[in-house]
Amino acid sequence: MEGEHNMAKVVMDDIQKVYPDGTQAIFDLSLAIEDGEFVILVGPSGCGKSTALRMVAGLEEISGGKMYIGDKVVNDLSPKERDIAMVFQSYALYPHMSVADNMGFALKLAKVDKDEIDRRVKEASDILGLNEYLHRKPKALSGGQRQRVAMGRAIVRSPMAFLMDEPLSNLDAKLRVQMRAEIAALQNRLGVTTLYVTHDQVEAMTMGDRVAVLRAGRLQQADSPQTLYDRPDNLFVAGFIGSPSMNIAVGKLSKEEGKVYVELDRGEVKLEVPEAALDRYPKAAEMNGAEVALGIRPEHFGPPDSVPPGQVWRNRKVELVEMLGSEMLVHYHTASPPVVTEDMRAAIDDDEAFEALQEQARTGGQTFTSRFEPGKPPAVDSQIDVGVKTEYMHFFDAENGLALR
């Protein structure tokens, strides 16, 4: 079974999904999952990721575009004819059957020889550590063991591709972390092309070869986890990937004597933008006098003595301190307004809610989060000085949210 899989590439070519009432769930989705690749589809609830997965599986009709599995267009094939195996969040095990029978059931239906079924079930249970549970019924198993049985059922079929829909969301946090590592190692070992859906960006970052970020039915960016983190294409990806999320505020760019500066806190604070940041966001160097969306990740702050003198944000009022053992999160007030982009306008149907957001952007500030080494926590309401590692700053267009590259 190890290494004996069919070559399979899953390609979505300009896929659309429109429901009979005219609602469009997926727009122009093009994504290629290479043979043996582990791709994660991630995004907030309702963004269309499960719909996309179900279209690959054949459980949802495709309204436009072409879906390929291997080199075959599968738009009109039934789920059974597509040679894929699905693992859902509800494990859908048959309660009256033993673990071994659950794992071999699809092969039995396909009239596979009994010895061959036993061989494949034994191989899968070796890989998954299920040998001592093969005679038990699902109700005698823990959540994590049931999840392994569901994985085993997918493995024994030696499919062209695995499709997994939030398979860990029913497990408790500790087990989820353990199972993430197990699934990633298993996929690596079997080398089967895998598309995995989750709303949990930490899960996406730790498991996938590539992560595709979906928002409101549109693909935002598909890249390696590190690239998404270091070089987000737009504000949505920047804010969605990373925990705690990136601090994003309105900043104003200015040029003086050949140097570029960004003003924050409604002009009260001015930080020099170093070459390293401008190399990543070259368009920012050309936007003298323009308002932009500035992003700084929590870990790119530090004690004032860790940065050059011109990169310190002084007299921040501490609102909350979280001591997490290995790190300390400090939340403090800034007068820097939140960013309100055009597509947020489209996302907020309610005019009043949108105007309230704009009003906050005009008059209020927001809270920033910094991540520090553990130490003596500053007192709430005290003032602190914070160093900014400006070489890691991110810049986006304040209107359309696109990275200023």
C-alpha cells in the first residue's frame, strides 16, 4: 500500500457554483493539487471551502468550469466513479460492525476477494496503530481512535485522492494537535494527493504543503504556509493567517531627504521605513503623502533597546497583559484608526453598521497586540515604550487592500 498509489493530480479550472435561486457560492476557482501534494483549503465559515471539496467529490454539481482528477474531466461522473475517498468530521462509522468490517466495507461492496480485504485492512491498521481494536465496535473507541478508523477506511481503498472535511473538529484541543501531526506524517508516508478543508488557520499552517485561502467564494492566495505569512497578497490574508493576528492600521507615507517614513497615531508617531521593507513592498516608496494600510505582526515589537532610536513608539497605555508562560502578550491603546476598505463595504450589508465602522475609523483608535519574551508584566493603565522592528512592516492599498508590490 505504501507508495502504491495511482498518479493523480486534482485540478479545478475556473470552477463556478451557482445555486438554483441564483446565489453564487464559488467564483472562478482555479487550483491545481499536484500528485502527492497536501493542500489545505482554509477560510472563515461560509466561505465556500466545503462546497469546493464536495464539488471535487461529486456530491455537489459544478455550475461552470472543469474539474479534473488525473487527466480525466470528472464533471459528469458520480462520486463512485471518481476514485476518491472522503473523511468527514462525523466519522460515519457503522455502529453494528467491528472496526475491521468498517474499514473493509467499501471493498466488500466492490466484490474484492476476502483475503485481499484482510491484507489491506491489516496494512492500514498497522500504519494507524489499530491492530488491538480491530474486533471492537466503534462505541468502545475514543474520538481519536474513531477518527483513525475513518482514515483507515479511506486508506484501504487506495484511492486517487483523499478529501478531508474538517476531520478533527470534533476532537478536544490536545488530541487535535496530536492528530494534526499524525495525519501530516501519514499523508507524507502514503504520498496520496490530499485536499483538506479547515476553518482553523493554525491547523492549515502546521499541516499543508500549500495553503489556499478562500473568502466569500473567491481564492485569495495559494502558497506555502511561510509565504502566506511573510508575503500576504492582500489585507484579508494578512489578517486571517497568524495568531494573534496582524495589527493593521491606517498609516501615512512621507518622503524626506530620500528616506521614507510612515506616520501613525494620526501623525503623532513617525517611523522610518527601512530598505528591507521597501524591497518587499516597492510601491510604498512611490506613495508620498498617501494613506496606506500598515500591518505589523505581534512578534515584530520588542523592548525599546532592541531597535534603533527612531523606531520606538512611546507612551503606549497598557490595556491588558496575558501571561502565557512561554510568552507575554501586551495589548495597548493607539490612536491609529482601523482600515476600512471597499470590499468591507461590500461585505457589510447594513449601512448603519458600516457608517459606525467609518466613524470609529475617523475618530477612535484601536488596540494593538505585541508579543514579548516572558518577564515582569507592565501594570494595566501604565505607559510603556515599544520598539518596532520596522524591517518587517507590511503595506497594503487602503482602498482595495492589495499588497503594495
